[in-house]
Amino acid sequence: MMHTLTSAMIGGGFAIGLAGGVALLPERPQPFMTVHSMVYSDGRVHADRTFFAPSRVADWAVTIVSEVDDPPSCNTIKGLGLHQGWSRYSPGRNASDFSLNEWVNDPGCLERLTPGLYSMYVTWTPRDGSPPVTESAKITISP
């Protein structure tokens, strides 16, 4: 009887400790945006995103890679100007439409792509320490 009571007390204490420990873990911060869709068609990228308060600056990078070659085919060219690898994002839902060259900030990107299947990877990294947001899509370049 004593053994059962002691085991129950130890087990109960362990369960309480676990429950208390879970409450002490930090919450994962909410991403600064949600990507609803990112679609490529006929030389244009349509992105539907929701940005959450507060307004903030984020650095972004787009890399397009052929499904048959290792090196990137197109890559964001960073610059000092707004929308050259960084942008200010205000709260709310935003559906935008860019030429592929504008989206990547790589003039001549589309012209360099030969017909075929590619992967497009995008990362947005807020400067306030919020977690980065990533998205990818398969795109087809037609002849």
C-alpha cells in the first residue's frame, strides 16, 4: 500500500511539473505576414499576402533555380533604394502583381530563363527580430 501511494505521489508531482514547465516555455512569435498565394503566369508574379501590425521594414530575397541545374538562374540584386531587396510593409491584406524582373529585382531575369521547370524561393526577414517567412513555388517558363 505504501509503495502505491509513494508512486502515485511521485507520478502526480512529475505530471504537475510537466504541466508547469509547458506554461514556462516562451510562445513562438507570430510571423509578420501570411502568404495566401504566390503564382507565376506569363512573365508575372501575383502574390496575395496579409501583413500584421505594426508596420515594419523587412529584407527580402528571391532565388530562381532550374530543376536541372544547380546554380541560381536569377537572384535578387540588393540596393539602397526602396524595393531593392527591402521594403516597408503596412498592416492589411495586399494582392500585388509584378513582372518577374521586378519581383526578383534582377533586370533581364526572365530573358535569361530558357523554357522549362524552375523553383522560386522567397524569404522575407523583418528587421525587428520577428521570424522570417519563406515561400516557394514551381514555375514553368514556356517557349
